[in-house]
Amino acid sequence: MDSGATALPEIPTIGFVSLGCPKALVDSEGIITRLRAEGYRIGSSYRDADLVIVNTCGFIDAAVEESLEAIGEALAENGRVIVTGCLGAEGSLVRDRWPGVLAVTGPQAAAEVMEVVHRHLTPPHEPHGSLIPPGGIKLTPRHYAYLKIAEGCNQSCSFCIIPRLRGPLASRLAGEVLEEAEKLAGAGVKELLIVSQDTGAYGVDLNYRTGFWNGRPVKSRLADLARALGELGIWIRLHYLYPYPHLDQLLPLMAEGRILPYLDIPLQHASPAILKAMRRPASGERMLRRLEQWRAICPEITLRSSFIVGFPGESEKEFQTLLDFLQEAQLDRVGAFAYSAVEGAAANHLPDPVPEELKQERLERLMALQAEISAARLAAKVGRTLTVLVDEVDETGSAIARSSADAPEIDGVVRIEDGGGLSAGEFVEVEITASDEHDLFGRVAVR
């Protein structure tokens, strides 16, 4: 080796912690893509990193505490920490707990984060797109990705502070969304999960302005966007849909197979009085009629929702209204949460709080009922052959896959016993042989 040769400069390494929902994950992917484009290395441990970025969540008290603990751990292990994300919007809260952080930025602040990184770590070189794959860096497996179509929210739900943290609705033009989706599909993504704070409101703030994709006009309206996304030949799954009337326009697209027959609609409750206190629309009775109509148009539809129990003022009668709704609605997937006060939320000032023990007791009763419903709906699929997308294959030859009814991380899976030879990202036909409360079991039907 030439002793007179100049040593190459060491490449700065950045650690990254991403907390919170898929919308926050997309923000993390954007920041990491910028970092990699400028030549920074993304480290796998705190101690090997020159600094650490923590993308936080601030939606409920438990998430706030988790974020604060993550910041503290990063400070203890590394000492140089940049905080971003939803909790970053509450900068004083972070700095009061951890005054030693390098900087605090709010959500959707990739440019600010990069400015802070530049102040503390000189960029290795100017940005070069060739350093990153088409579609940017993804924190999900190669075969699926989250695609965020809007930021912020215009709703005023009394239990939520997201509009304060992330601002009002700000939709992306349809052409921009479709170009990103096309790049992701070209990079091998087989499933796009469409997310935003309020996906059903997409385009309202743009007055449904026309965008352009491959030289043709596409209105920035959810049904038009979904129809165009359906042309990519991959799975398109919609999340976080407020129950607006215009959601009915999506059902024919699902029945035709253009997008997955899957609706994720956080209904939150069924009692008119509680929904009013939550500042949520509709009522249980009206929703039951809509669910019946949707199933008539698209019998294969999977319906997912989430509910809050123990909201201030919830009596036993109103809770029973919710249980009765679930019994009649026969939803496929349900997530439920005991109400938790969030600092700054209007619901904090409502009278008649529900005791913690009663919240937990109601949560257990609701989930027990839903477990029976989910088990029965899954059992009805035994004997059928389903198209599934393989997520992983282990060394024993067993594979874990998902059907059109299963979103990653939040729903169940399809466990394939004879999955040897299959690969992650592969579509395969599976005969369902058994089921339980959460998952399906099967064998490969066609090789």
C-alpha cells in the first residue's frame, strides 16, 4: 500500500428511530432517502452513529411517553440526538424533559432535519439520485410500501390533536401521487397501502384540481385516483377513510377488482350521543344500512374499523349500543382502545369521565365479542382458495402470507405449511384448511 496515499474521509453515520403510525413511517422514509442521497450512512446501532434522529409520535399519552423514553435512550447511548415528528410540535415538552437534544422539529420537516444534520455533520458530497433506488428508501419489505397522498386533517374530533400537530389537510396532486406509485411498482412493489390522516377527504383542499399522469388528465379526487392506481396491476389498499357519502363510489372499483375489496373506516363508536361528543359523523343505524349496501355491491369486501371505549359520558346503555352494533355489523377486523386523555384535546373538558377499571372491563368485553365474530368470519373461508401475497418464508419451509383481507401489521395472516420454494413478494393460490380467531391456515393449491 502506498504510504503517501491520502486516506478517504470517513462517511458520517446516522442512527434512526421511527415511531408511530404508517404516516410517520413515510416521513421517516423521506428523511432517510435524503440522507442516503447525500451519501450519509444509516447505522444499525446507537454507538456506531455520529448522531441519532428520533421520529416521534404524540397522538396519545402512551405514545408521548414512549417517544420521550426513546429520546432518553438515544441520548444515553449516543448523546447527539435530533428530535422530529408529531411530538416535536410540542417542542417545550421535549426540551423540558431532555434539554440536551441538538434540535427539535415538528412533523413533515425533512428540510429542517437536513439543515440540522448539515450543521453537525458535513455532507459527504452533493446529492446524487443514483445512490438511491427508484421510489426512494423504504423501511418496509421490498414487496409492499406505504404511499401518503395527503398531510394534515380538517376534522375537529374532540379526542384528537392531529390537526394541531400536522396542520390542515394538504393533498398532493394526483399526477405526483401516480408518478410515485408507478416508480414503486417498477421497483418491484406488489402492494401499495394508501394512507393519510383523512384519506376520504383527499383533494377537497385542491378543489379536486386536475393533475396529469403519462400525458392524460386525472382529477385529484379519491375515486379518480383509485381508478388510476388500479391500472398499475398491483394490490391497492386504502386506509383511514372517514365515512363520507362519496366512499360509495369506491365500491364498484372493488367489485371490478381494480382495487382491493378492503375498507378501513375508524367509526369510533355507535351511540349517537357519544359520536356527537366525539364530533364524529353518522350513527350506528345509518352505518349498518351502508354496510349492507356495500356488501350487496361487493360481497367480497373486508371491513375494518376501530373503536374507543370508556369515552367521557359513556354509560352502560351507550356501551351496550356499541356491542349491539358490532353484533349486527359483523365486521371482519376491529381494533379497540380504552379512551386516553391527550393533552390539548377538547374531550379533556367533558363531564362524567369513566373510571379506568371500568374502561378496561368494557374493552375486554368488546374484544371478546369481536373475537367470536372474527373467528366465525374466518371459519367461513375454510375450503376456499385465495390469492395471497407471501411476506416471508422460514428455514422450515413454512410461509407467512396475506390475503386481500389482511393489511400488514394490523390484521391476521395466512400461514402456509408447504411454503418451501416460495419467495417473499410472490403471489400464490392457497387452499384454506383451517382458521382461528386471527389467522388462516392453508396449503399451496397451484404450483
